[in-house]
Amino acid sequence: MKHRATGAVLFGGGVLLLALAAGLVFVVKPAMTKLPYDLEASTSVAEAKGATFLHITNGAIAIRQGDLKSTVLVTPNREQTANLSGDLDGDTVVWTVGQTVNRTDTKELVNAYGAMLALDRVSGAAVKWDGQYLDDTGTREKVSFAGQVYKFPFNTEKRSYDVFDRDLRKSLPAEFKGTEDVDGLEAYRFEQVITDQQLNLAADRVALLLGALAPGATQGKMTYSNTRTLWIDPVTGSYVKVREQQSKTLVPDVGTPVSLLNADFVYNDATVEASVKRANESRSQLAILGVYAPIGLAVLALLLIVAGLLVTRRGGAAPAAEARHRADPVPADDPAPTRVDQPAVRDDKSGRDGGLLADEIPPASTNWKSDDPTVPTQRPAPGEVEQR
């Protein structure tokens, strides 16, 4: 009974561990491969050395040269996320994003924008949401974010992805170009090439630029080019390095085109190091909870299940053998000898004849009597009368 109880405990423990391993694979890991609600705010810094840029100070328009620093702050908006409803509830998070571009030497603000958008928690792609906006002119504008914006999907594949471009207000393909090492992390490199695309600017803004930079021109347009290179951690889909080679050109109807921006922005070393560190930490957590822990629990579970079966089987075999032993009858033709059937034992060395003082020991069942009244007699045999 004790063996069966022990075996049941071992077997039950094994089944429980097996269920726990399955839970880690099918419940915990999928939950970890989603954008969390409590994601901490992150900051990325990109620098452009020797850039040419448009600088407007107190209404004065001028073309400058110098080093620029772009800082992007991404903050999860928990309040807006909690207010999501319908198909967005549970599957979407809202992020608030802000960017500033400053001169490195004077710290003067050159450009800035703000945005709010909703992202799918698994794919990382923008989804339709009524509250999204983009503000890069001082006025919030309703836009339709689409494609990947600040993150790629978990388990990124080696294929093209549509990436949203803020200046064009639309998403364009970023092609997979290969795998590269970024500070010891194997990353996927994607490249999006935009060439001489016309920007949709308000007429008054174009007229203001023409009046300051292209005297005599009555009409014009602004063209935009960008080679955007993204290094993505394929496990988490996070950006570990970004490079944007941007150019913007004012093209008047008369005169020479004017370069408004020519800058090569790339993540600085601190940002790359922090991005790689976050990616490695997330990778480790996913590997432990999604691979190593389930395998270890499954192996231990199988060992406990096998041990439980063996112990239970052993406990069942022992009582059965004992029961068979107790049930074996004594053969009828081989009775145990008793003293009744035993012959008299003699001391052959005595040399005496039989008699009362002889060394012969009579069997216990022998009926005998003595004429000596002091010697007690045996009980009479059945049917006889006791004699003295």
C-alpha cells in the first residue's frame, strides 16, 4: 500500500510538471512576445557630423552647417491604452513619441515633432486608431500611420517590410539585405531607399522659402531623398542601430536648387550599446522561459512519471506474491511427522534388554500401566475401564 501511495505521488508530480512545461510554451512565451503594457520609456540618440541644414531663428531663414543631434523619446501611454475598446482592446498599445534636433555646439533647436499612434502588440505595426496624430509644423495633423514605425515584429523574418516615413506620410518597403554583427549581436539589416520624392507642403510655406532662398522664383517644390538602414534584432524586433542619409532640396521654377538638408544621422555608441543590451536581456528571458525551462521541466516530469509507474508496479507485485505463498496448501500425502509415529529410541551402547529400567523411551501415545500403586496410570483408552 505504501508503494502505491508513493508511486501515485511521483506520477502526479510528473504530470503536474509536464503541464507546467506546456504552460510555459503555450501561455507564458506567447505573452512575452507581445509589447508589454508596462514598457519603460526609451531614448535613442542619433548624430550627424558636418550636416547642412535649414535654420529659422526669429523668422530669419538661413542655411547653416554643423553637427546635429537627434533625440527620440518613446513613452507608452498607459491612459490611452486603457481607454482602447473593441478590436483594439487587449491587442494594441498606444505610444507617445517626441523628437528634437539640436545643434551640438550651441544646443539651439533646429527641428522638432510629436506624434501619438497605436501599435499591434505582436507585429509592432501601426494600426488604425482615431486618436493618432502627427505634429511637425506646430499643428496636430490627422495621419494614417501604417507599417513598421518604431519596431519590427517578434521573430522578424528575412523579407521586406513596409516602414512608415514621416515626411511622406506613408509606408514604403524596406528590403532585407543580410545579417550583420552589431556589438556581438546578430542583427538583420534592412534598407529603404527613397529618391527625389516631392513633399506635400502648404503653399504658404513654399512661398516663404522661395522668397528667402530663391529670389525671383514664383513657384517651386521640395524634393526628399533618404536611404534608411535599420539593424533589427530578429528575436525581439527591436531597433539596435539606425542610419538615415537624408537630403531635402528646394527646387524653384527659376534659378539653382537649394539644399535645405544634407545629413547622415546614425545612432551614437551609447544608444547602440543600450539597444543591444536590452535585446540580449529580452532574448535571455525568452530563451529561459520558452526553451530551457520547458525542456528541463519536461525531462524531470518524464523521470517522475516513469519512477511512479515502477514504484507502483513493484508495490503491486509484492502483495500478490505474498498472497500466493499464504494460499499454498500443505500436501495431503506428506503430513508432518508426530511423536505418535516415531519408533522408540534406544541407546544401542547400553547393551541392556528392554524393561522398566531400560533406556527405551516409549512413544507418548503408548498405553501402559504399572502394578506399583505409587506410579500413576495413564488414562484408559476409549472403551476401556481404568484399572489400578
